[in-house]
Amino acid sequence: MATIELNGKAMAKKLGEVVSAKDDSHYGLALVSSSKAKSMGTEAEALKKWAVKVLAS
């Protein structure tokens, strides 16, 4: 991701953060607040839109 397109490095970092938080909460290593869960959903949606844009170009 980091080398694909402008903002790729930031998107790669954001993906790592979302996946890490998901894994921590999924395996019970950390509790995720409602606001953090909503934020993760918003970030995941932004990543999805970015990926669709990149794949379409």
C-alpha cells in the first residue's frame, strides 16, 4: 500500500492500526469503547473507498 499511490503510506499505517485494534478486541486482549469502535468503522470505510479508487484507476 505504501508504494501504490499518494497517501498510500498513511493508508497502510491506518490499516495496521485498525487491524491491530480489531485483533486485540476480538481475542479479548483489550476492551474497545463504543466511540473507538465507531471510529474504527469510519476508518475502515475510508480505507475501503481508497482501495476501490486505486483499483479502478
